Amino acid sequence: MTEPGRVYSLIDKFAAGTATPAEQEELAVLLEDTSSAEDARQYLLKILEQIPALPEHSHQRWQAIRAAIEPPKPQTNKIRRILRWSAAAALIGGVAATIYLLPAKKADSPSPVIAVKHDRPPGGNVATLTLGDGSRITLDSAVNGVLAEQGNTKIAKLGNGQLAYNILNEKPAALLFNTLATPRGGQYRLILPDGTGVWLNAASSITYPTAFTGNERVVRITGEVYFEVRKDPVRSFHVAFNTGADSGKIEVLGTHFNINAYKDEGAVKTTLLEGSIKVVAKESTLLKPGQQVQLDGNGHASPVKEADLEDVMAWKYGLFHFERTDIGTVMRQIARWYDVDVVFEGQPTKEKFDGDIPRNSQLTDVFKILELSKVHFKVEDRKVTVMP
């Protein structure tokens, strides 16, 4: 049986235009196979609908795949009303989104009104690189090309918000550490000196050496980070995290996984897509592909559960994905991505939200969708007030 993470890995490569013809064919077979997860097929559709243009070599293959995997018509649900773009175009304008609201809004309810003084744009490829000598480089304003040379390593900014390290020789003169940090409203991609791929969500950071030496590769993170670890049978890979009361580490050899370690989320969530990992805190937990474990504020692990990979990976593919999500969780994600401060006026709504919204939407466009439920918003510069 194919590991669930393999499908998502191939989706990632295909969307980025880096999948080989053999990998494109493998993806087509996996998605056309009725034994493959339906959410993976629909997930691919959602991702590629957000991409303005596919690389030329992928376009024809995508047309063939799409013809085979178009999702079935939605089934009727007594407690959910599907509000698709076709029904909300006049209200939202320019935002391709699907949102499910519980319960359904009454037909005679008034149109939502958002009080706005200044709209907020979505986040983007924004980050700061702190070098071993303490100097800082603002990556979003830096030109592409070599940014610095530290010891035996050249640091280069590539296109599409990506940072890469090129080791010149195997023996560094001194062990130097860099820190890549994204602010609220930022994201960035990094290729570590060993070839490991790293994606940082908003308000996140990773500290790492400019060259890995010894028999371990150790990095430290905050916030939310997705890893595609380069396999190395000699040197294991370790991710350390500390959110205050709880701390721990993840041990891997080569694998794909996501870790959400925001301090304000109440738990550290580690989700495995491919390979195998061990999450070490007060106790050790082994994960298989498709599984997730959560660590509470005291570092104790919850029982391992099957993960909703669509939910976990949505941020990496440019989506907000809500599935029976409370307003507090929704607003924490919005606060980090749009760099706003959120306050609640009155008792927060107990409604739950399901659906997807592109992360490249303007803030008020997001609120126009959410206001179709029993919640309203007021935007004043960087302050957002949530009202019942």
C-alpha cells in the first residue's frame, strides 16, 4: 500500500513543476486508483486552482489528470449549506473560495457589513536572516544571488522566496549558526546545507549551523515548520523546540513531517507524511505516515491519531483550511498571516467553520466569507474587532 505521504509529496513536486515524467505518471496512477484517498484528489484540485499557470511541461499531463479526478458532486447534508464561489461572487468579488458554515444562514438574513478603515493585504515571502556574526539581512528586499559567505559556505537567495547554502569544502574553519525568522505576515523556504528542504509559516524561526559536522544534524525551531529531510544513514536529523512549559525534540533519518509549535496554540502538533520519526518529550512516541501526536503544556503526549493531512498541509499550499474550527483558532491563523491584533467584543460565537479560503485574499475578502455566519468584524489599521 502506498504511504499517504507519497501522494502529497508528489502533489508538491507536480505543483512546483519539479516532478519528473515518471513521477507525474506515478501521481496520475495513484490519483486515478479508487483506493487512493478522495481528499488527496480534491486537495490537488484545490492547490492547482490557485496557481496562475503551470510549467509548460506539466500542463498537458495536468489536463489528463484533471479529467480523471474531477471530484464528485457534493452530497446533501442536513446541517451544512455549501456556499460556493458561484453563489457568493457578487458579494466577495475576485476570491475563489469554498466555505461551509454551521448552521446554515437564514435566507432572509441581512447582508453582512464590515466596518473598515484600512484593509490589510495577505502575507508573502518575508523573512530576516541573522548571520553568525549577528548581522541581519532582510530577505524580501535583498536581490537574488550570493548574500554572504561564512566559513566554507556561500549563502544565496534564489527566486520564489527561497534561501540556499552551498558548501565549498567539507572542513569548516569554525562552526557558525544562522537563524531564519519570518514575522507575522511572512513565510519563507530554506534549503539547509545538507539539502533538507524547510518551509516556514508566519511568525516562525529556525536556527541551524552553516555546515553539519559530527554524527548528528541538529536544528531548533519556533512556530510552524514543514521539513523534507535529506536521507543520511550516517547522520541522524534532530529538530528541537521549546514553547515555554513544554519542550522536546524530533529524531529522524529521512522523512517529511510538519511541526506546529506556536506558543498560543496550547499544544505542539507533529504530523508525519512520509518515513518515520520519534517525538521525544516526557515520553517517546513513534509515528507512522499519516499519524499525528500532540504534546500538552507539560510535555505529555496524547494518544497517536490519524491526521487530517489536508488540514495540516493547507498553509504550505496557500490555503486556510477549516474543519469544524472555532472562531478563536480561525482568528489566531488570521492574526499571524495578516499581521493584525485581534480583540473580541462580547461573547465569542460558538459557531464552527468548515471550508477553504486562499491565503492570497485581502483581509476584508476573508471576513466577507466568514460573516456569512453569525460573526462580524471591524478593521482599524492593524486592529481587528470580532463582534457577535
